Amino acid sequence: MDLGSETPRSGKMKMTRLVLVALSLMCSALLVVSQDAHFWTAIGRNALEVVRKAVEQNPSLLNVQNNENGQTPLMAAVLAGSKQVVEYLLAQGADTSIGEKDGYSPIHGAGFQGRAEIAKMLLAHGVDPLSKHQDGFIGLHRACWGSEQRHTDTVTAFLEHGVDVNTLADNGDKCDVMTRNKATKKVLKAYGGVSKKVKAKKVKKSKDATASSTPTDESSTDTSTSSSSSSSSSEEVNVNGEAA
């Protein structure tokens, strides 16, 4: 008997097995996708127990990066404001330096979204507050951009940690120049971070100097007075010497 021969019946059985294997693989893939989506949704909803169970079952999830945006679970939790999940992930040793697809790390996400309590967690965990993105800004600067009270609170968190209020971005700007948030401006002023404007002193001639230089010709006197008046005008300038 030729063991290599194949009957119509055996061929059908073989095809059936292949179809079943393919269906099994498809179901497994769908299950993985479903579990993956459930995991990221749980992070956004601060569902700690769901996240904890997933990480315990698969420790590689701790620093996995989302295929769509490159965010790690920690970054996603920071942006969403999921404090309990952030605390858990940090305790498990999540990498705080991994950036998402554009290179922004968790400390930058905390600043941009105005997550004051989370910023404190990251800083207490040893994250470098002066970590600078390739665009030249640090987390403090991103918090200064924000218009909400939560951004002001985050600015305060950075300053209380010891970040210099006058830390410059690569473009030379400080926080007081970046922000339009009135509450943030007050905080910056309290820490000495608001640029002060000074007025140039008015130029006045002494009486003796005027008397000694006054010509006897009346027509010349009019010209001298006009010149003195124009020289006494004042201009407001800032401490950098630029016109206000």
C-alpha cells in the first residue's frame, strides 16, 4: 500500500482540520485584541483591580507600548489622571523614561494635562523634573501653558519640589512669558518668577545748567525750550532693555 497516496475522504478530513486550525487562530487573535482593548480601557477608567490582574497574569504588560500611540500603561494612566493605577505601576517598577510615539515621557504628560498629584508621585519616585524633550521644554513649562486651575496646581507641585521658577526653555522663554493663566502668574510671582518692568527716569536739566546755557537771542530761546521738552519724554522698558 502506498502510504503517500491520499483518498478523497482523507483529503476532506485534512482540509477540515486546516479550517479548524485557522478558525482557532482567528479566535485566539480576536481574544487577544479584546483583552488588549479591555486592559487599556481599564487604565483610562482607573480600574485598578482589572489592571492588577492583567499585569499579574502577564508581567510583560508593565512596559508594553500601545500599537496606536506608543504609550506605556504608565503614560496612559498619567494622561488619564488614573492616580491609583499610576501608584500601582510605579510600585511594580514601571519604566518612567519611556516616551510615547512623539517622545513625551510621563513627567511631560503630567505637566501638559495638569496632573498635580501624579506629578508629585513621579517626582517622589525620583523622576528628573528637568528632563527635557527634544522641543526644548520641561514638564514645568507644559504646566504653565495650561489655562485651568489644575495646571496652576501642577506648576506649584514642580516649584515646591525645587524646580527653579526661572528655568529657561531652549527658546529662551520662562514660565511667566509662556502663561496667560492669571492664577499661575500669581504663583510664579510668589516664587519670584515674574519679570518686572522699570520706567526710565525723566531727563531734567538743573536750573543752573539751564541759566548758563540760555542764549540772549529770544528766537534761540524758543528752540532750546523745544529741544529740552522732547528730551524729557519717558519710555517704559523691561529689565531686558526692550521697549514694553
